[in-house]
Amino acid sequence: MLSLTRITICGIRLVTYALVVYWITIFVGTHLPREMAEEEMARLAEFNLNDKSLHFIAYFGLGFLLGWALPARFGLSQRLAIAIAIGISYAAFDEWSQRFAKGRVPGLDDFIADSVGLLAGLLLYLVVRQAWAWRRPPASENHSVA
């Protein structure tokens, strides 16, 4: 059975498409005019989610997908460093660029929630990756019968 991590469409891994769609969604969501964002926040209030929780959750997903999407040609520590650099740089850009959206204001506390969410998402990626590695039998036990 084909591993989910190796599924490709037009030579591009499926996780890369997921990352692009997710990232666009985050960008649009954080740059909606304030009035539209407040309507969404009112809907989310039913779930007791505040603004910082939403930042954490959004970047949690981004961190997980970044860890998964980076090519295996980089070593694990190199992939993590790249994901952290990309994610935190984007969080800084995201907060800075909100000043150009109507009614939006950049905030250091939002940047911190973004960064913590990113790191937590990468941590989950590491846990899932390790659990997947333990689940698979060692290469020496993978005998194929012809």
C-alpha cells in the first residue's frame, strides 16, 4: 500500500498542496477587514476560543505541515531548523502586514502565540514521525516473496 507521505499529483507531494491551501487560508483569515473578523470571532465564541487560541491553533497546523512537507533530502535537525526559520519569519511578516488591512493591528502577543503554536505543531510532527517509525518493521524484516 502506498504511504500517504508519498502520494503525488503532477509530481508534487499531496502534503505540499495541503500546506499551500492551509497557508493561503491563514493569510486570508488574518488579513480580513476587522468587521468580518469580528463576525467570525462571534461565531467562535461559542467554543470559548479567544484570539490568542486561534493564533496558536493556526500556527500549530502550519508547524505540523511544514515539518511534514519539507523534503527528506534534508536531515531531521536541518528540516526542523528550516521549518522554524520559515514559520517564525512568516509569523513576523503576517503580524507586520496586518497593519495594511483595514481595522487590523499587529501585536507582539499574537506573534508569540503564533511562534508557540508553530513549535507545538513541530513537536507533534516529531511525535507522529517517531510513532510511525516504531510502527514499521525494520528493513531487514521486509522480505518480499517473488
